[in-house]
Amino acid sequence: MADDVDVAQSTADVSVLDHLPMRDDDGDIRPEFVEKVSAAVQAADAVFLREIVAELHEADLGDLIEALDPEERPRLVELTGADFDFSALNEVDDTVREEILEELEPETVAEGVRELESDDAVELLEGLDEEDQEEILEKLPPSERDALERSLDYPENSAGRRMQTEFIAVPADWTVGQAIDYMRDTPDLPDRFYEIYAVDGAQHWQGAISLDALLRARRPVPLADLIDEDRRRVSVMDDQEEVARLFGKYNLVAAPVVDTENRLVGVITIDDVVDVIEEEADEDLKALGGVTSDEELSDNVWTIARGRFNWLLVNLATAFLASSVLGLFEGQLEQMVALAVLAPIVASQGGNAATQTMTVAVRALATRELGSNNAFRVVMREGLVGLVNGLAFAIITGVAAVAWFKIPGLGVVIGLAMLCNLVAGALGGILIPMVLERVRADPAVASGTFVTTVTDVVGFFSFLGIATLWFGLK
């Protein structure tokens, strides 16, 4: 009998994920796991599903949701009820999240939102339209609703949107012992925090006290002796990208957020900043490719096609502009077919060189590494890089052209054109993003088309113009 009890106990101690692992050795979700969960959703096996979601980290639960069929996703949330962690919805594509929230009852979403920290709740709600937001907020207690509405009123991508309003603030005239006792006796502390903040009676920020300094000090020590008054802080109106840069520059793990009157209203932590960095990098990468920042893998064909159409249309217009240069040399191209064969090589090589320079320039502008203090030096450096590579590829393409067409002069012509275009590409790749930054346009969005147009026009014109003069074509 005792052995049977032991076996039953050991079986009970084994989690569902122990005998039904979610991921394989490469970290990918196992199809068998998704099929098992899908079958449980279809069979409305709430007990099994609750065990699954209770054991999964929010990020893993987000991956599972995306792996399920669209109609099964809201059903999973409904079947697991209070066991479902709504923060998992912040781990999925925006399109997937919005589809799920639209299928759920406002009461269900409101209950899930109440369990989230304020920054996660704001992130969950901000993608919805105002009508859906209001419908969900109405189901919340007044104090929680007011706090979320204040955060949602701040501009998008601001520190006010990113901050969490749960933090620990104590009077500056307390002692270490009073602060520790307060934290022990207060049930609603933030789930995770790295420092506490000193404020006056009107909530004006006085300074920060790190937890390590607090725990090393004796109980009678006044907090005033531990306060760091020079602690870096951010304003609710600061752009989230600037906040991320501040964290990186000063190695912060948390930063207090103050309003325009220097009152403490929230805190931003390193996990929020990591999300910002990922979002900004993703946005810039998409922008360089002419893709809208909100495009997701889960979007339908029409949404993706519509989002990409405008930029493709702009590129088509610039392509016609570059091709018009070829039209100026139509007679020369008819007289010498080799020119038509080699012209795209010159333009393409210049475009590639310009893209390399542009990529470095856009990143340097985004991280504030490139500014007026070093602009001239960087531009001259890139111009010299273009000159060195231009000389090298002038020789390579010149030799190749002569070997191909057996026309000695053609090697000189394409070599000179290659030199001109690689220098132009290098200068265009650095100067165009800088000019766009100066006129407050996003260099990541607009640089690519302008730079490619420059290298195409310069490449075609220099090659065909030099060929016309060298060979006496008309």
C-alpha cells in the first residue's frame, strides 16, 4: 500500500511538460505538442489546458498561441479562464492579438487586464480602436481604469506609454528600518523592482535608493544618507528611443519617470527597454526594405500587398528616371552593343557600395554616433573608401571587359566609370541620410530610393558619356 502511495505521489509530481515536452532539441515547437493542445481545445478539455498554460512561460505560451489555428486561439483563452496569463498576448504579432481580443468578451479581457502590470496592460490595449478600449476599460474598477487611461493619453512611443505605474515611493525623512518594514507590510508591491524612490508630500521626486545600498545599511540610518539625487530620470514625454539610448549609455536597469512638474508617476525597467530596442531595430530594418513598420507575418495577402504598393510605386518612378538616362544614349547603344551589356554592371556595383555606406550611416545617425562634430571626418573617410574600392574594381572590371569583348579601350572606359560611380555611391550613401536627418525625415525610410537613383543615374551617365567621348560615338 505504501509503495502505491509513493508511485501515485511521484506521478502527481511529474508535470505535463515532462512527458509532453513543448520544444525539440533545436528549440522549435514540436508538432505533436501543438496537435495535442489543438485536440484538447476542440474537445473542450479545460483541465488539461489549464495544466498546460499554468506551466508555460508567457513567451512560450505566446508561441503556442501563434502555432494554433486562428479559431482555436480565443477558445484556448476561454477554456483556461483565470489560469490564462494575458501577458502572453503581448508576445504575439499585433494582428494575432487584435483578432483574439475582438473574439473575447469585454468582461473576459478586463479580468485578464486586471492581473497585468500597468505597462503590460497598456501594451495590450493600445493596439485596439478607441471604442473597443473604452468597452474594456468600463469593466475595470475606477482607480485602475483612471491609471490606464492616463497612460493611454500619453503620445505613442513615449516614456509615459512604456512606464509601469507600480513603484515604491517613501518619504525622504524615513529611516532604513521604516522603509524595509513598509515593504514587508505592503501586499501590493510590484512583482519585480530594483530600487525605491524618495518623494516629498506632493510626490515630487527627491532621489533614488538602490536595494543593495538599502540592505547593506543598518535600520536607524536615515534614507537621506543613501539617496542618489543625481539619479538619471526620464520625462513622460521623452521618446522611447531616447530612453533606450539613456539606458545603454549609463548602464541602467531602471529609471524613474516624472511628469512636467517633477512628480514621480512611474518607472521604466530594463525588460521594457529591451522590447523598445527590438521594436526600433525591427522598424528600421523594415524601413530600409521599404516595408511598413506594422507588417506582420500573420497579415493577409491584401494587407501586405497594399502596404508595399506605395513604396514600389516610388521605386518604379525612380527606375524610369534612371532609364531615361539610357534613352539619352540610344544611338550610342545601337552602335556598340557592349555598352548595353556592361552599363548595368557599373550601376549595380555603385548601388551595392552605396547600400553599404548607407547602412552604416543610418545606424550611426540612429545611435547618435554621427553628428555635426564628426560629420566632415566621416564623409571624407567614406569618400576615400569609395576611391580605394573604385580603383580596385576599375582594374578588375576593366580587365574583364577587355577579355570579354576584345576591345582595349572598353577597359579604360568602364574602369573610369566604375571609379566615378563608387565614389558617388559612397558619398551619396553618407550625405543623403545626413540631409534627410537634418530636414527631420526618417533616413531609414527614404534613403534607399534616393541613393539607388543617384548611383543608377551617375553610373549610366558616366559610363555612356565617357564611352561616347572615348570612341567618338554620335
